[in-house]
Amino acid sequence: MNRNNFALTLPSLAALLLGAIATASAAEPKYKADVPESLLTPNTVETALLGTLDFFDGMPSDETVRKTIDFLDTSRAAEAFLTGMPATSIYAMLEGLKQAGAKPGDLVLWENYGDARTLALTFNTSTPYAFAEINVKDEPAIVDVPAGMLVGAVDDAFFRHVTDLGATGPNQGKGGKFIFVGPDYTGTLPDGYRVVRTPTYRNWMFLRAIVQEAGLEAATKGLRTKFRVYPLSKISNPPKGKVVFASGAKINTIHANDVTYYDELNAVVQYEPAGAFDPEIVGLFASIGIKKGKPFEPDARMRKILVEGVAIGNATARSLTFRPREERLYFYPGQRQWYSPFTGGSSEFMNNGERVLDDRIIFHYYATGITPAMARAKVGTGSAYEIGAHDSEGRYLDGGKTYTVTLPAPIPAKDFWSFVVYDNQTRSVLETDQKSAGVDSNSPDIKANADGSYTVWFAPTPPAGKEGNWVQTMPGKSYNVLLRLYGPLQPFFDKTWMPGDFELKE
């Protein structure tokens, strides 16, 4: 044998021998478990959203790491939009009151009703609203609520219900003195006040005055002359309440739907106490860079992801709101198109121990004002709401077409009923030439049918002879309509009464 060949062959034989030993060892380890296939990650995984994901024995490739981390950050950004909406909605509302010239404690009153000039989610143009910020960061705040036909509540900075006020409140419309106490206050409190504790510094109060036979001015007199909010330190010499009149004011109280949404969310996190919100939610916000006590400064990559995330979140909110996927959200499944996110009867969106996330998204994207009185209206009190966004065939409503809706007699509303039409873009009052953007049972020119029912027309121009029953819509604009029943009666609750659908008139 050639010596050189032997020299070359010996290392080769050694390598082969070691390889065989290693292969045998890998094939049959001495200590071996019965590993189920469900625990193993293949070297190649195909996904619908991210395409091919590559691994080496479970270890992700650089490209797989990039894809999955981008996906995770984008999904969290979208979820932060959907989950953070209660906070940004309150923030936008309170910032909007500042645009009207109000400071915390001032009462902002739509003394001559609201209209499309004020951007506000599902504003009702047939009742006068009054809003105020109750801020308890520095000290407790005292709130004097006048007696009278007022209905409303206070919500905290994450849109959680704090207390009702007015007719549905603890004093049942008799008026009273409340003292709102924040999470940091440890001092003494005076006697003779109803103590209300809130976990956040900023709180939003909303009231509506029920207009009766005495008229609008009489309905708002107590708000204009007796309502006031002042700090506890001024209890011995309370200042006079300040009223900011807002009818016709061009202000915006609606959160953003673009990347600036996250700036609004960050402002809430920075202002409110660290323990004000659920740690899981705080962790979600922190995962995209919104952290208490830290500047929110997304880099170029993260800003691109936030732009994507808010676009997906906004589209998702619109899909859920205007094409509800759950049959239970419809009042009359298979018979009518009317629906509501409050069909479960919980202002906390709870159902058998679960928080129904889609319902919460729909409500906060579409509406404002959380109170059990609205979610669980009782016979003859409070109010009930039905959303109409589709015609009888399930098509979106088109502002260039003519529709009719008939409310059969008798309409189950002890106080009154109303229709208001809303812009699907802003979810605020539709911009038209009609100040009210709707009609109601108190409208002076509305006419009943011979059988006591009411037929309302929705069209760009009024049909001849139907002017008093007409709601103006705009060509080129989609819209939705909110039917409100104030003081709903039993036929609404047992569903023996059903409003007609939107019927397209060719």
C-alpha cells in the first residue's frame, strides 16, 4: 500500500467513524423522550399573512425574525387603537371643551341645541346638552347639581362609569351636592356631601335637559343659574358657576383616526396616575412605546408600523360598527336591520364573566356617554337606541337616494322619539341645510298617518307634501340614523313593536 494513500485515508476513516458515532448518538440518545409532533416546529412553515417562515431546528432565520416582530408590533399597534379608544375618546372630548373656551369646572351648554358645526359622536340635536370636566388631580371637586329634569352621568378617563346624575342618579332628580375624590387624596372630607370616588384625575360630566311644556329656556335654567364645580379649598366661599354657551361652536371632540391617535393616547398615559388602568392594557400601550414617564419618540421603523397599525385598527372598527358580525346585536334578527352594541344590557360590556370586546369597540367608535341607565333602560325611564345603517336589503344607505321609515302606532316612548342622521366618516351630525338633521315627535310640522303611525322620508329633497316628515341627506355621502326612544315602554322591551326598515323608493 502506498504510504501517502494510507496517510490520506486514516483521517478520512477517523472522520467517518466519528460521524457514524455521532449519527448513531443523534438517532438513538440514551436519554430520550416521546416528543409529540405538536411540539415541533418544521424547518419551513407556510402562513397566509407572512408567507414562508424558515427555521433551523426551531431557530428562526433573520428574515423570519423580521417578519414576525413587524407583525407583532403592527398587531399591537392596531390593538392599542381598538383597546385605547375609551381613553382617547374622553381625551378628545375634554380637549374639545377647551376649544369652546372652557376650563375644568366650567359648564359647556348647547343652549339652543347642537348641530353639525360641533363635531361630537352621535350628538342629539333635539335635547340641549351640558358637558364639564371634573378634574381632581390637585384636590377634590365639589359639584352642585340643580334639581329638575336632567339626565346624565360622570365617566372617568378610560370611559368607565363613575356615577349617574339627575333623574337617574342617586338623588333622583332632586338635585344635590357631590364631592368627587381622586385616587391620591388622603385628607378629610366635609359632612353633608355625597362622596364619589374616581380612579382618574380627569372626568367627563354629561347632562341633557329634558324640554317640557315650559320650553327650552325653562329646561336649562337650573344649569345656567345653579350648576357649579369648584375645588374643596373654596368650600367656605364657593365661586359662581361659569357657563360657556356652545350652540354653533365649531369644535372637535372626536379622537383621531390617523397616526396622531397615538399622541392622544400618550397624553392620557402621561397625565393620569400609573395605577389608573389595568396593567394588561398599560403593558399593551408600553409595547408600542407609550410608557408612563418616558418620552414617546418612535423611530422611523416604528412610526411606519404605527401608521399601518392605526389604518388597520380604524378599518376594523368601521367593519365591526357598520357590518356587525354577531346576530345578537340585531334587535329583530331576520326581520329588521336595526342593531345596537348594548343589546347585552351591560354598560361594561360584560356577559357571563367575559368582556365582549367587539361590543366595546363598536360603542366607543360610534357613540359617547357610558351609563347603566342607557345600557339597561327601564320601562318608562331612560332612553333606548337603535342604529340604522342599511336598507331593508342590507345595503348601505346612500345620501343621493330616497328612503322611507315607518314607525307603527303606538310608538312605545313615554316622553318622545327622534331620528337624527349622522355622517359615517365622523359619526357626528350630517352636514346639511337642516339644523336639526332629523325629526322628532315634538317637531311642530310632523304629521301622523291615519292609523297613528309615522312615516319619515330620508332624501336630498323633500317629497311634495312631506316636508314636515323629511330628513335631508346629501348626494355622494353615506350616512346612518339613530332612532331614540325616551321613556321606552314595554312593547320595546318585549319586541312586540318593531320599527320599519329603510325602504328604498325607486
